[in-house]
Amino acid sequence: MSKSFRSWDVDQIWLLPPSVQDLVPAGHMAHFVRDTVREGLDLSAIMACYEEERGYPPYHPAMMVALLLYAYTQGVYSSRRIAKACEERLDFAAVTGLQHPDFRTVSDFRKRHLAALAGLFVQVLKLCRGAGLVKLGHVALDGTKIKANAGLNKAMSYGRMKRAEAELVAEVQDWLAQAAQTDQAEDGQFGGERRGDEMPDWVADKQKRLAKIRTARAALEAEARAKAQAAKPEHDAGAGGRFRRGRKPKLPLAEPDDKAQRNFTDPDSRVMPTRGGFIQGYNAQAAVDGEQQIIVAHTLVNTSSDQGQLAPLLDAVKANLGRNPDEASADAGYCSQANLRTLIRRRIAGYIATGRQRHGSAAPVGRTSRRTLVERMRTKLKRAGYRSRYR
């Protein structure tokens, strides 16, 4: 007796049109993101941009917003991959309603409404808070280095810029002189009416390169002057002995250090150390609610140190949700007297690591009133042992 199988006829035409509700299971993330955008978010800032009634109707902005948000939740960021997923993946089809925007449409929509899309972050946070997903009882802070769209080999130190500029100036001058001699010889050979005064094509790239070096050098010099001017009041106060003891602090130079670098492809990015070596990139910061792991604030800076990012992250949390968290934890990269003082001033219970330490050993209870804030934090983390909030 032969086994019977279910029918598999890929050429069968459906008599009834399919519903996007049936493409993926009822509790799927695709339904949640699509319905949240349709019913829970204020898209007036995006909708207001569409005033022209003429022309072919564009894709609905709400559908495009839902598509981008869902794609990002799935780790798909490339516009080309998003467009391909609209054609091949049922979960994306459930979001778009079987529509297939091409990659250029997706990319242009993101670029056009970048500011408004960033504003949706606060709306989503308020929805999460209203649903009870954000408690702001404990917020954990951390940073990570992300690679910029620029290579390390595109960065040049200030000292190298000065040497390269002089070399290129001399080289371009030689080319110009050689071009003039060639023009004079060709005028005698071909006559005065024939063209012979154009620069060679290979001169243009060198001149552009020289212009880029000069622009980058001017930017580095401007940064150095601004840094020196900002540090002068503190230097003068320290020199008077009112704020610090010991050796007189050095005033930052108005001229950049020879090792200061600037990238030609992405001037805002910086060379940053990571566990895998140096990268050309940025330092991304995030604050996460300890209850449901909801990101409640984020920042992006081009300084490698996390120490100066604690206060901005806490400011962003308060701006997004209206109040400070009850507790905050962070690793040793955020540990400093100023940051610990910030937590005390804002009445936030802080748990910040003071270095590599074992959290299972208890610390002796002693007088801590005369200790520094860092020493008191170290004692606080050790005293609780395995029950430490930071652990």
C-alpha cells in the first residue's frame, strides 16, 4: 500500500486573496511592530512633508517607518538587504502588506526623515513605560567602540601633514614649471592657435590632495586653539594654588601635537583602542533598564574614554522619561570622583566598579568618612560580597 502525501501544487492559483495576518503566527514580532506604528506612534512630523498632490502616489510613510523599525529589530540595516527581504521573507511581507519598495526608496526615505525617525525613539520609550516595561529602578550603563566608514590608513598625523604639505607644494611647483616648458615647446611646434596650456590630468589629484591636507590641518589647529582657550581659566586658577597642589599644570599648546590625527574620509571619527586592536570609529553609549532590558538612552561621541559620558547618559535618561533612575551601575571605565559626586548630587544609588576586583570577598567595616569617594565605592561593593548589586 503506497503512502499518501499532502498535495504540493505550486502552480495552483488561489481562489481567495491571502491576508497578511496569516503570513506569520499571531504573536509574531512583525504584527507587533506594524500595529504599534499604525496605532501608537505620532507620525505627524513625517506626514507633514508630503504636501505635493501631483505625481505618482508614494509608499505610505507609516508602512516605510514600520519596515525600517522591523528591519532594525531583526539586525538588517542595509537598504539593499531590506528590499530583498521584502521580496523573499514572509515576516517582512506581513509588515509591508506584500509591497516591494526598492533599496533606493528605502535609503532615500531614511535620509529624508532621519531627524523624525530619531524622535520616534522617545515615543517608543513612553509606550514601553506606559506598558510597565520601563521601571527606572536600576539602569545599567556601558559603552562600546563602533567602526566608522573610514580606514586607519586614511588618517594622517599633524606632523606628517606639515611634511607632506611642503613636499606636495614643491612637487606641484615642479609639475607646473614642467607644464609651462612643455607648453612653450608645443607652441613653437604646433603654433599659437593650438591648445597646449591645459594642466596634465595627473596634476588635479595632487592638487586636491593638497587642498584636503590644508583643510584638515586648519581644522586640527582650530581644535587645538579652542582647547587651549577653554583650559586657560582652569590653568590660571591652578597656578594660583587655589584648586590643586604640587607641580604647576601645563597649559595646552595652541598648536596641535604632531601625533594628532584627522581622517580624510570621516573627519569626525577618531582612532580608538579596542580589544581587537585599533579602529577608526566612534564610542557608542547606552543606558538599559534593568527590569526588561529596554534601552532608555543612548549617545554617540568621538572620544575613546567612557569617563565623561556618565552625566550625558543620565541627562538623556531624564530627558526621555522625565526623572532620574533610582540606581545606576557601570564598569570601571566610568569611575571617577566627579562621576561619583554626580550620582550623589542627583540622589542616585550608584554601583560603579573601581577596577578589576573580586566581588565575592567581604571588606572590613571601618570608618569611611575621610576616604575618597572612589575608596568608599570600593568598600561598598566589597562589603556586600556575593549579594552585591553590581555583581
